[in-house]
Amino acid sequence: MKCIQCRGKAVIELRQHNSAFCRDHFFEYFERQVQRTIEKFRMFGPQDRILVAVSGGKDSLVLWDVLLRFGYQADGLYVDLGIGDYSPASGEKARAFAEARQAKLHCVGLGRAYGFTVPEASARLRRVPCSPCGLSKRYVFNRFAREQGYDVVATGHNLDDEAAVLLGNLLHWNEGYLARQYPVLEAHEDGFVRKVKPLVRLTERETAAYAVLRGVDYIVEECPFSRGAQSILYKEALNKLESESPGTKRQLLFGFYERARERFRSAADAALHPCARCGQPTTSEVCAFCRMSERLVPVTQGR
Ligand code: AMP
Ligand code: FES
Ligand code: ZN
Ligand code: ZN
């Protein structure tokens, strides 16, 4: 197998693009895809302060690595969710990455800052861990970015993640989520910081290859709560389709962005205002995060 650019020995074949690349041309290809996404969706410019949400996994560390290579002002934010051995191990990967590149990493411990961890919230609310986890992450990313004056929050969601979420939202016709499924969510005057996903054009396999070839050390284990999650089922289904018909995931996701997403927009336009407790934007009087933490942490303890 030869690199389509230089005819040298290829290290990766990308069937969805009918391509194969040597190491250097793969880096070039990968970084061009990220740069194209940033430009096409007008995600940010060199003057913007970017907060990269880093989990210690391959996608978010690769994203941070690429943004630093491009010369963007990109700091990291790691949220310690208090999940068994998984959280300390993933936090360590994020810290080691930052130290090696002399990049700035902020850490927020959910337990220390808000008085509960994801497993505690899950047990007390009797909900699957992913539910308080997702809610808490979104809340902390936005609140931290806003308080520290960042212009944009970037996450490492890749093509496989987004295509699987889209499939789930379509299967259940979640119109509100469909309306918000886009690589850029604009800032809102009521307090939402802009959110971007610069890796949406790249697959999980491509980000893993980039991480290995660039020597980015990441946590390989998945979160222990992810086993059996619906999203994994959707990813497997899409991988089957993709192996029969390369390019399916990209067609599904980008076809949706270009042809269908606009039709759901009106579903997302509910009025936002500041939460009565914390001031973060919400469509109800008290935001979902404050409602959850009031059930978990007695009000007298403060937050
Ligand atoms: P996940 O929700 O695990 O699929 O992760 C999606 C994206 O959210 C990752 O690529 C990161 O950008 C971000 N993320 C996930 N977990 C954390 C965390 N503990 N701290 C900071 N960012 C995170
Ligand atoms: Fe959130 Fe696993 S990372 S429940
Ligand atoms: Zn080459
Ligand atoms: Zn609130």
C-alpha cells in the first residue's frame, strides 16, 4: 500500500476517501481537515481565547495538540468527575500532556467545587451515571469559560460520536436535540459561550492513529459506565454500514448539516434567561444543574 501523495510506504488506508498516506502526509491530511472545519464553520480565529475540554482520552488531547501546533491560544479544562480509578488516571494523562508542552491546564473537581461526584449523583438520583455526568460537564464547561473570559469551548467529539448521536436522535425524533446538533453553537447574550467541535470530519480511527503517530499518550480505557450504553450500539451499527459502504457516516452527518438541520431550528428557540440560583442561562426558572445539585447537596452547605 502506497501513499497517494509521495508513493512512499503508507501507514494508513482511508477507504472512505479512497486514499492511503505515509506518516507525514497523514499528518498533513489530518491537520488540513481540522483547519477546514474551523474555517468552514467559522469556529474561531487567532485572537480568540479557546478553552479545550480535555478528558485525557485521545480525541480531546489530539484536538489540543493540533490547536497548539496551529498556534491558537488554547488552554485546557479537565473536570474530575470522581469516577473510581478512571478519573485520577485520565486526569494524570491530561496533566502530563500539558506539562510536556508547557500548556495551561485548569482542573475542576466536581466533588470539591459542587459537593457531589458522578457515582454519588447517579446512586442518589437513581439515574444512569451518564445523565448527571453529561449535565455536569456541560454546566462546568460553560460556567468556567464564562467566568474566566474564554471566547469559545472546544470539545473532541469526532465523526463517529456525532453520527451515533444523530442516529439516536433520529430514531427517537428528538427534535430539540436535532436542532442543536451542529459543529458550532453560537454564543448567546444570556450567557452561553460558543461551543465548537473541530474534529467532526475525522473518525475515531483517524484520531487514534494521529495520537499514536504523534506520540500523544492518552487513556485507552473507556469510562467504566460506558459499557452497554446505547451510543455504543449505534456506533457498532454505523461501523457495519461503513465497512460495507465506506463514507456512510460522513454522508449521514454532513447530509444532515447541509440539508435537514435547518428544518428543526424553530424547536431550539425557546427563550433563555439567567438561572435564579447561579445565573447561568436556562429556559426554566432554576437551571437543570441547580435543580440536580439541590437534591444532592443540602442548601445550607452552599455551593
Ligand atoms: P464524552 O462525553 O466522553 O463523549 O466526551 C466528549 C468530549 O467532552 C471530549 O472529547 C472532551 O472534549 C469532553 N470531555 C469529556 N469528559 C471530560 C472531562 N472529564 N473533562 C473535560 N472534558 C471532558
Ligand atoms: Fe460520564 Fe462515564 S464519563 S458517565
Ligand atoms: Zn507520503
Ligand atoms: Zn443554575
